[in-house]
Amino acid sequence: MLSGYDWPGNVRELEHVISRAAIKALSHGARREDIVTLEPGLLDLPLTASTAPDVTVTPSRDAPVEALHDSVARSQRQAIHHALERADGNWSAAARLLEVDSSNLHKLARRLGIK
């Protein structure tokens, strides 16, 4: 999956794709100390209908549960960072990518400690 992607960005884009996939694996029950295979379904890469896999991370019963508020905040931070990276740091363009009002994005970024 990784080698078949066009990679219009740079190595930092690859790093972010892998980081996001690892975070998704954690949210599906993997533990930080686990060695996890990042299945294509965990990667934020375009898929065709014929290649779309199922996510197969089986949560451990002993895995800690993250508070919903913390999980949402982490996801929002990640989405904002990714949009800013894709928009070359342009907040207005990042807001358009995220389909939110620019002023709301700035307020959210301040609340999340990004700004």
C-alpha cells in the first residue's frame, strides 16, 4: 500500500501517515508496547473499492480506555496538523481542507494548544 502511493508530499507526509495509522491502531485496542502490523485500512491513503481492506486490530481486554474527550482532542490536533502540512502552513487553506470556518479553526487551535 505504501509503495503503491504516489507521495505528492515529502518524507514528512510518510511519517505522518505512519503516525496516524499507529494512533488508529491504539484506538482500536493495540497497546503502545505491542508490535502492530499497520494494515492498509489504518492508513489514510486513497483506496479503490476493490482494494479497501477491513481493519483487523483486535482490542486487548486489558488495554486502557482513553477518555472520549482526550481521544477527540487528539484526533482534532492530528487533523489540524495534517491540514496545515498539506496547506503549507496556510491557516485559511487548512480551514478549507477541513471544511470549517477559518475563525473557528483558529479558536479550536488555541483551545487545543496548537496556537
